[in-house]
Amino acid sequence: MGYLKITQYLYLVAAGIFAFDAITHWNDEPKPWISVGIALVSLFLFFFRRHFAKKFQDRQNAQGRK
């Protein structure tokens, strides 16, 4: 389970890096829409992975109690 906890935070780091890249290059022509898109997808994946890691952990705890 350690691997899954680390990867969700890597998505958060990637979102921060791409958001920083988009902000610093915003006045360039063309606009950095790809960096904005990747940042948003990475942020979505962070919350998605966190939700399912918690769901998986809850299911394991429930099966261990039976």
C-alpha cells in the first residue's frame, strides 16, 4: 500500500509543476493550454487515487474484522 500512497502525491507534485509552468508562460503566444490541462488532470487524479485508496483500506479493514 506504500506505493499507492506515494503515487497520489506525485500527481499533486506534477500538478504544481505544470501550474507553475502555465503561470510563468501565460503571456507567451500561444497560451500554455496544454500545461493547464495537464495540471487539472493531475489534480483530478490526485483526488481520484486518494478516494479509492481510502475505499480500498476501508474494505480491507472490514474484511479483517469478520
